[in-house]
Amino acid sequence: MLSAARRSSFLVRTLTTAFFVLYVASIVVSGLAFPLDYSRGFLLFERGWFMFNRDPGWLSQMRVYGQLEEGRWIRVDMRRWFRYQAAFESLRYNEVYRSPETVSALADYVCRNFNHESSSGQRLSAVTILDVSWPLVRGRHRYLAEVSDKERLYDPLLQNHSCESAAP
Amino acid sequence: MNKKLHPLEQWLYEEVPVDALCLYRIGLGMLIVVECLLRLPHTVEFFSNQGFHLGPLAGLAPAPLAAMTLSFALIFFAMMVMAGYLTRLALAITLGLWSYFFLVDMINEKAAHSIVMVMLGFLLFSDCDARFSVDDWLRRRRQLKRKNGRTSIFVQRLMQVYFLQGYFFSGLVKVMNPDWISGVVLQRIFMGRWATPLAVKLSGVLGSTAFHLLSLCVIIYETILSPLLWVRSVRAAVIIAGICFHLTTSLTLHVGSLSWHFILALVFLFPDPRTVRRVLEKISGQDWTLTNMNHIVQFNHALAKSRRKDPSKNH
């Protein structure tokens, strides 16, 4: 198709050159967005740029707790909905970016699915999500279960999120 | 004909053998098929309305059975891309399905996923079906006119720019982080969640000086060496260095198909397409220019024969 364009009119050449200029310009604008701090850049260009650009030196895992209608708190086993091991000690839900919106969306998902699968009285009325972090060590991957309480850091991401807000 | 063009125009539009682009199409199709097969067991969790999604099309996630059907369809059309059968249609459908899944599930999204979208989009406007394809085989079998074995390098340049910007700006982001330059981040990455057992072992063996040097190598390759892929005299060395870099990455980090996408580009998109063709001719021990000419002679012969049978076709 483009070999035909190659032989064809001045107009086609001008249009493709204009496209090339626009393409390169959008890449440059996107690429300078981070250093100059004005945005992250266009989606299709910037996905690889921030890969491995920083590492906090900790592993982390989200823990989800639910309050049953009777008032008792339980730990929700996320393996019932998330089976894919995305990274070390990290199922797919743990890959969620820790922002209030995304964590709330996860809480709504847990409420919806848990309550759909449970009988009355065993449903959740609220959800709390914590992030548990533990330090990396050289030469070895440590599972959370191997880490002592002293080394764990708890960060509440979402507290007492009401399940009433979770649309069915 | 190329000699008459302005150097910049020649760089952007010169006619080159299409073989490299066609081989890239096969490789890309293969990577998509492998990736789709690997995620097939997780289709319901990744893409159906039973899974958790945050993408812009999360609300349009299909039912589990539909998600499964679409996954199989994606594999089928990616295989068609690989084989080069109804290539343009297969490219368009593969791009559509891949983009839809991409926009449903962005939790487990990888950098390689956007590479696939952009590359499929570019291939759609190329002559990547002209050789090494069922389409070409059918054209020859039916004694139809084959597509030109030469094409404008324009699409290949767009693809090269995409990969180069991937290198350069990720290098730039690293340069801006002092912990990257000192090697601290790389050492942590080798201990972290994406590290393979080999990387974790290396993190215990290598000292901070080694990580500092490795970090500098990565930054230098990404920001300084990669643009040299456009410099003929050093291109081969940069390609070899790049392949080593990506093989090391795939051995030490769980980055999915990303390394293979870059290796594929380094092998087929960056070398001069004329060199790729010469290598192919050497491997096959055949002069393809001669083969193509023979085909044209056969085609013209068949055309003349049909005209003799039916004189009305002469007009």
C-alpha cells in the first residue's frame, strides 16, 4: 500500500510526512512530560518508561477484612476470586495501584461478590483494607508468613468502607 | 530511483525489500499467540465481568463464555497474522480484540501490551503480507500478479522510532533518579517481586559496585547506544549488545514477552532490509530476484495465453 504511495502524488507524501512529524512531536511532548512535570504522556508511548524506575525496598500485600452483619470481623480470602499469581507473593488484586479510588473499587468488588455468594446473616456490611509491607533481604525471597511481626508495617488504605455503596 | 530523493526523504521513503517486515509480522503473530495461550486459563479473571477490572472499558467486560470465545478468536486471528492469510483483515481483528482486552483489564497490564497494539496498527498499513504469507502463496498458485517485493521503508521507520523512544525515555527517567545511578534501585529490583530466582541469588552475590556498574550499563545502552541503531557502522554491535541486554533481562526479571518484542525488533526491524534479504538468500541458497522474475515471466505467459483464447480481453 505504501509502496504505491511512494510512487504516487505529492499530496500523499506530504500527508505521510505530516503524520511522521506529528508522531515524533507527540513522542517528544510525552517524553518530556515527566522530566518537566506536566503529565505522564500519551498512554501508548509511556507504558514502558516507568517500569522499574524506582523500588521502595519493600514487598507489600493487601489484606482485606470484612465485617459481617452480626458485627464480627473476618479476613476475606481473596483467592476465591483471584488466582493469577502476578508476582512474588502477589495475586492480581495486589497489583492495584494504591489510590483511594482504586482501593474503594476493590472494596466494592469484594462486598458485591462476597454478599452474592453468602446467605443472609453471613453477608458483609463493611470492608477494611490494609497494606502489609516487609523489607527485602539480599539473596532470598521471603514470604510474608516468614516475616516476624516486628518487621511488618501496616498501612490502612481504607477503613470501614460501607458495603451499601457497592451496587449489585 | 532512490538516488534522486533528498537524503531525508530517502531515509523516510526509500524502497527496500519487504522481507524483513514480513518476518517481523510472523514473529509478532507468534508472540501474541504464545501470550494469549499463557493467559487463556485466566481469561475469566482477566477479562470477564466476573473479574475485577479498572480499565476504561471495565463496565463492558463480557460474560465468561463470551470472554472465552473472544480469547479463542484472538488466538485464531493472531495465527492468521502469523501465517499471513487474509492478512489485513486478520491484523485489524487481532488489533481490535487485543485493544478491547487491554482496555478492560489494565491491572495486569504490561508494557509489551501497548507495543503489540502500536505494531499491529502500523503493520495494518504496510505490505507485510507481500512475502512469507499464505496470501502470497495463493497469488502465485492462482497465477495472479504477486505484490511488489519492495516497499517504502516508511512504516518500518515508524516502528523503529517507537522502539527507540521506549529505550530513550525509560533511560531518561532512570537518569533522573540518583538511586538508579548509584545502583540501589537495581539491587532492590533483583531482590524484589519481579525478580527471578537467578536475580535473587545474584542480589546476594554481587556487591553494590557491581550493581552501580550494571546500572550505568543499562542507562548508557538506553540513552546513548540505542539511537546508534540508526548508524550503519556500529549497528551490528549495538544490536548484539541489545540482544544480550534483553536476554539478561528475561533471565533475571519476570517481564513477560517484553524482552522478546525488543529482540524481535532488533533482529528484523533495525538491520538494513537489504541485508536481511541477502542473509535470507544465503540461507536458502536461492537468488530471489531471479525467482521473482521467473514468476513474472510465468504470469505474463499465462496472461498472454488467456488473451489468445479470448480476444475480447485484449481491450
